[in-house]
Amino acid sequence: MLDVTVIEDAEAAAVSLDPTRARLLAELAAGPASAAMLAGKVGLPRQKVNYHLKALERHGLVELAGERRKGNVTERLMRATAASYVISPLALAAVQPDPDRFRDQLSARWLLAVGARLVRDVGTLITGAVKARKRLATYALDGEVRFASAADRAAFVEELTAGVSALIRKYDAPDAEGGRDHRIVVAVHPTVKPETHETTPEIPETSES
């Protein structure tokens, strides 16, 4: 089972967003189970659970983990193909965010568009790497910092911009034969409290619409 996978197909996204099927995915992410086993957990008849499982299987969200005999019946044990799923903007290709339409480094909505592009691009790269049976070279840095004041936050952003820009200038080799382009994304945003999904107190954005 994968830790996380990206849903790029619109129909698969729609299937995953159905509340009952999302509940079944969560149950199957915890371990393999049959339709009969799941029926009691979700409060639905086995036949109805089977209907939902077939829809999930058709879109690659669940897969056969094995079979077992129970009396005169052979039960199919299903499992989720991943522990968690992310829906790519490709699922809404006609209206997916485009960070190139406008650039405002102090806009939370532009940051959201950049993040959406990151999900889309990395999801596409993962799909290609799996098909090619190759490892995908990526790197991510995740951390938290508490600023004592708005002035400190502004100074941090200024130093971060200068430092990353200097590294880009140092290592950028646009004319290198055999080189490969890489995208760099650096973001700063208020921390979200996991238990309430509310943001911690922070300096208001000055350019948000």
C-alpha cells in the first residue's frame, strides 16, 4: 500500500468524494476486509457495499488483497491502494488554478494556486515514474517558526528571498547539455491548528483580495 497517491481522473475524484465510499476507503486503509465485514461497520447491506466496492475498484482506489472461504462462499478481501489520497487539479482541468495568471508573493490565493500546481506536477511525475519503474528524485523541507513581530517576519522573508535567489544564481546552468529543469517552491503561511483547523493569530495579509 502506498502512503499517499494522487487522483487525477475526474470520475475517480467524484467516486472518492461520495461519503459512503470515502468511509469505505478509510476502513480499507486500516486493513483488508470483505463486503460482509464492512457492511456491519458502515451500516449498509452487503450487496450495497459490494456495489460501492466495485465502483472504487474500477477506478483503482481499492484492489484485491486475497480471497477466503467462508462456508460455501468465497469472500473477496479488498484493501485501499493507498493510506491517503490527494485530488489533483487535473480532475478539474478546465478550471484548475494557474499561478502564471498573476504573481503576488503576498497573496494567500496566489500561494494556493502555487500549491495546487505543486500537487498537479508532482502527481504527474509520480504517475510517470511508476509507469517507467524509475525512482523520482525530489526533496522537501517542512518546519515551523514563531515570529516575535511583524517586523521579524518581514525580515525573515527578505533574508529567505535573498538566500534562495543567491543559490539559484549559483547553480542555475541554463545552457548545460543533459541538464534538467527543476521548480523550487518556498512558502510561508500561518500554522493551522490540527484540532480545529483554525489558523493561529497572525499578521493580516496586506494584498489579499
